[in-house]
Amino acid sequence: MEVLRENGEQEEEEKKVLVISNELQDLEEKLSRIKVHIPNVVPEFDWNSIDTSQLPASYKTNSAKEQMLLQLADNFHRQYAHLCPDRQPLFLHPLNECGVEKFVSTTVRPTLQPYPELYNWDGCAQFVSDYLTMEPLSSPITPPSYLPSPTTILKYQRGNCFGFSMLLCSLLIGAGYDAYCVNGYATREICMMDETREVCPLLEKSKKVLKEPVKEKAKKYAVKPPRDLRSKFELQQVSKKEADIKAAQKKKQKEEEERVMEAEKPTPDPLYGLRVHAWVLVLSGKREVPESFFIDPFTAHSYSTSDDHFLGIESIWNHKNYWVNMQDCWNGCKDLTFDLGDPVRWEFMLLGTDKPLLLLPEEEEEELADEDLDDFDKEEEEKGFDMPPSWVDLIQISRKEFETRCPQGKKVIQYKSAKLEKWAPYLNSNGLVKRLTVYEDPECVRVLEVKGWFENREDMMNMRQLNKKTEVTTEYFSPGHIQGLKAHSYKTMEPETERTMEFYSETRVDGLQKRVENAKEMTEYFEGRSDFLHYRHTEFGRRTKRAQMVLINTELNARPIVQIKEQFHRNPEKPADEDVAERIFMILEGRIMLTYHCKDDYITASKKEFIKWKDVDNKGNKVIMTSDMCISYQVGSSVKNKKLLHLYEMMLKLMEEEKQLRHQVWESETEVLEILKIREEEAAASKLTVSMYDTERNEKSKQQRETMERLMLEERQRQVEQDLDYLAPFLIQMGSTEKMSKWQALRLKEDCLNDFKHHLIDKANLIQARFEKETQELQKKQQWYQQNQLSMTLEDEDAYLTYCSDAMFRIRILEIRLNRHKEMAPQKYIELEEKLCKDPRLTEYLKFNV
């Protein structure tokens, strides 16, 4: 029985194996039918494949002075290796793009650029950081053996940290800075251009200087505050509880910050202190630099010379000399002294008269006699060796390259919980040049805020900010908007919703600075007005026909006004009790309240309240004034109240001003609707402005230039036609012209003149036809505009005006050509006739006619 069971189990296992094998075969067949498309891997840039045939001879060979410099460098390196066997080899003469050894100091090419943005160090650093693409070193712990020239790096827009530093140092020295290239060691984040743990510079808040509040002097006769009757024990208990709650919150916040810092802490770097990096050192002195600092060419950020990101320095150089650091870097760069004239701390390679001098104490300077100084100078002259001039061509940056900046016009930088995108001007149709996206989480999944910067827009918008949490969009404008708009915050573009508009008050007649609006109220702020108005607040009631108002915006269909409040600054030309500080028009209640400015040494202000009865003055013709219609309070005055006539006139004036105010509020609402309509059209069009001096992008000037060139070409062709032989085709038709009768000569002359006459008439007809065609098309376009003027958008109007301008220009050119042709045609006919009469081929037969 056991044997049978075992055999049965073996058979079942064999069946399972067969089933699995069959399934595997089917799977292999199915997989073999699937065609896998391998994506094309973008190969790395090969510096060995660049074209060097067009490079100058200085790139391919070394002069005698450069060869001597290389020998001095080798000798210097041998001495250095003998004295400092534990240190890394010096970075002295790598190969250039042509495979020729070049000393690093001769690779620096100081050049001053013609752009104002590249005259300061931050502009130069930002340009190099944006324009080039970063390439990591092939070996992170050794300097490169290959270093192209700054011109080649600019041409191909890529390079490692040494290429970046060479180009940046060349620009800085050309701009007048005391700059040096540095070969040293840095952290992993600096070497790999990792900014994911750095806060975006656009998000760093400037530290505000808090001013201490000025204590007011206690007045001698000030009113004493009321006595505090609360229990001191209860107050102590409440303050104790609040202190405990704040301490707990502070402790919890600190623990949360520590947890976040621990989570964001980078992993240990096994190559810490060994990673090679190149950056730029700017010493103080020149260009009014107060303190020496470092510049990272990858990010264009400046750092202190004692920053923890930089772990040590091997050597530095500029276009004049090469220095080796002899100081200990156990504490990074914090304890380094950058006095390059001190040979104990900095060993220089070339002994020249232009090197920085060591500042000696006064006692040692007095001990040196004049003879010793002369001998010292002679020894320097004998031993000195000037650095050969740079073998690199002059660094030239075209206007197009300077404007394009980023490779292919776009660059993306990832920061801590933020992403920054940059574009070249005119690359995006809406003028977007920079966009910053801020995220809530470190994984950059949930968007918190989006900021966009714009340039060259017709609507003058320079920035847009969108808060994803509140869904509030804020747009900022440069001076020059058609409505004087400065900023616009809103959630939706629908009218009568919450929004805030800021204006350039100096460009407006009414001095409006700010307008805040929602469905129930509207607040306006003014400045610089002659009537001293600075605040107006309007409250609205409910509207029964909202949809009708949106479609038909009339003053009768405006939102019902409940109350209007205005506030005024002090007018020094009026007495305080006659200068209104605040007035409130309660329209539904039929009341007007006036509050005047306070007099000096008074704590209360005068007030008046006017009451309008509803059954009086329904038609506005007559007002019956009674003493009950005005309630007044006069401060510090022994004069009797004013007569009813004066109050009556004041009330009539206030009622008239109320009507004007209601109209002004309606105009404000209409202006809001107009601005919303204009903004929608501007956002849909997104037109960009082009300078008249930008000949590449300005299409209108380009068309005019092409037209003028065509006219000049036609003028040259006309001059060529004057020199043509008009008799040649007619002589060919006649055949043999050796013997010609007088009749044949006359006929030949008449045929030539008639043909030229028909040619002039045909040319005039052709110009006339073109002129009439252009005129008819312009008239049709004008008729179409008159018929569709009310329904046209702003974009259609701009297109119509552009077409009319171009059409008028073409019509004017055709008109000038036609008039000039009509004036010149008879003269040309006479000139040809005289030319034929003087032609030696006809004068023999036409001598009597001549």
C-alpha cells in the first residue's frame, strides 16, 4: 500500500511539473511576441569630439615664454613634492581642448563686458550659474586633467567646477575685482550642486530691525486709570496656567523641529573632506569690497571665508601668479589668513614686482637701510619672471546669448520644499521668465503657493502670486497700466466678489490709492486730495435683480446703498469746529451725521445730525426746515446755535453732495467692472512689447526696413535700365542693318519710342491697380469695423489698428511711386528720344532730322 501511495504521489508531481513547464512555454511565446522599445539614452557630452579646427594658433601651440613657464612649474612642483610628500599633487598645467598643456594662470582671460548687469560680482556670478550646465568631476577626489578655455566653455555652455571658476574669475578681474580661482575641498552638497536642503533665496525674509517703543512722558494732570479690583491671587493662577501652556507648546514645537531636522539630516559622506572643488575668492580692497568672501560658481551664492561648507584650500591663482597654501586646514577655512604677501602662509611660484607685499612692523622697516632696499630690488629684477599673456581669445558674449542665459532658454533648480524655474525673455508667449513653486511637504507633492515673474508684457504685469490654500490670486503691475493699477487680489473674476485693488495714486485724478470690495461693502482709500478726503466706506443692501444688473449696468440698476461714510484729514485753513473729520450718510434712515475735528486741549468733538423727513421734499423742490431736523453739539463755545436759515442751506448742500456721492459710488462700481473686463481681455491676449531698437523681434520695423530695401533695389534696377540698349531687339527683328533707308531708320526709331511709351503706361497702370486694390481693401476693413465696433474685443481692435497702420503705409508708398512715375515718365521719354537721335547707328540716316 505504501508503494502504491508513493507512486501516486510521484505521478501527481510529474503532472504538476508538466503543467508548469507548459505554462512557462506559453509565457515565453507570449513574451517573444512583445516588442520592447529601448529608449534612447542621451549620451554624455564628449569634449574630445569638439571641433578645434577654427581655433587660433595660441590654442594649439606654446610660445617660448609659455614653455619656459611650464619648466618652472615642473621645477616648482618637484620641490613642493619633496618638501610636502603627504599632500596632493598641485593643479598646475592641465590639457586644454587641443590637447596642449597650458598653465592655469594663463587660462584666466580678464575681460570687461559691455553690459551693466555684468559690472558687479553678483551679476557676473548669476550669469555664469544660469548660462552654463554643471558637469561633475570624473573623479570626485582628484582635480581634472582636462581644462578647456573660457571661450570654449561659453560656446558649449557646460563645464565642471574648474571651468565655472575660470570663466567667473575672468569676468570679475575684468570688472576690477581682486579675484582668484581656488582649488580646495568642499562638502558633498557644494560639489554636487545639491540645494535640496537649502532655503530658496527668494523665500528668505529680510531681518527687520525692531525699534524700541518710545516711552511717552507722563502728563502732570493726566487722568488716573480706574482701580483694579480683580483678585491678585486669581490673576497669578491664570498667568501661571498660561505660562505652563506656553512652555508646553514651546517644548512641543522644539521637539517637532528636532524631529524634522533629524529626518532631513543628510546621510554621512564617506568622502567627507576629500571631495575636490573649485570656487572663487574675492579679496577686500578693490571695488570697495569691505571684507573677503567666497563665491560658489555653481549657485552664485556668496559665503564667508569661515563657512563650514569649505573644508580646505590647496592653492589659488589669478592671471599674474600662483600661490600654494602652507597653513593647516584641520579646522576648515576658518583659521586661514589671506595675506598673499606672507611667504610663510602662502608660497608663491613667480617672484614678481606685482605680487602682494607683506606688511612689516614699523621697527623692522626702520632697520632696513636704503642700500639694502636697492640690493633687494636688484635681486628681484634679476630673479623675476613675468607671467606670459593669456593664450585665450577675448571673451565675447553677444546680446542674444546674454538674454537667453539658460541652456535652451530654461533652467530648473530644486530647493528645500520649493522649485524654481527660469526662462529666457520672449521664450514663453505670456512673458513668464521665472516661477517659484512652494510645497507643504519635503517630498514636493502638495503645492502651497505659486509665484510667477513676467517681463515685457503690454498690460505691465510683473508678478502673479497664487495661494493654493486660500485660492487668492494677487497680481502686481509696473507703472504704466491703462487704469493705473498697482496690485489686484481676488478669488474669482466675477463682479461683486471679494477683491482688493491698489493703484498708483499719483497717476489718477481722484488720488485713489486702494479699493477693497465684497458683496456687501466697498472701502476706498485716497491720498493727496485737495479736499483732504482719505477714506470712504460704502455699505450695500440686497439686490433683487442681480442677473439683470450684470447684463445691464446702469445707475438705476446699481446696488442699493445703505450708508456712505467719509473721513477727512485736518485742514489747517479752517477752524477745528468747522472742519469736518467724518460724515455719514444714512440713506435708508434719512439721516446725515457730521463729526468735526477736535480743538486743541479738548477731548471731545463737535457734532451735528440732520434728519430728513420722508413726507417732505419728495420732488426735491422745497424743504421745510424745523428745529427738530438738526441735532447739534458744540464744544467749548458760548455762542448761540446758528439760525435755521444757515442750517437749511447746510442741509441742502449736504443733500446735493449725497447725490454726487451716490453717483461717484456707481462710477467706482462701473470702473471695477471695466477693469475686470480689461484684465480678462489682457489675460487672454498676453501680448508682449518689443523695443523699437530690437530689430530681430520687432516685426513692424522689419517690414518697413524690407520695404525700403525693396524700393532701393527698384531704384537701382531703374538706373540699370537706363543704360540698356533699347535698339537691340528691334535691330534683331530687321535682320541685316548694314544698309538702311531713311524710312527704315524712322520706323525703327518710332517703334522703339512707341514700345517704351507702352512700357511706361503699363507700369503706371500696374501701380494704379495696386493702389486701388489696397484702398478698396482698407475701405472694406473700415466698413467692417464700423458694423462690428460694439462687439469687438480689445484684441480685435489692436489687430484692426495694426492692419490700418500697415495698409496706410503701403498705400502711401504706392502713391509716392505713382506720382514719381507720372513726373518722370515724360522726362524719360524725352531722354530716350535724344539718346536715339544721338545713336551712331541712326544718325547716319537721320542726319537731316537731327
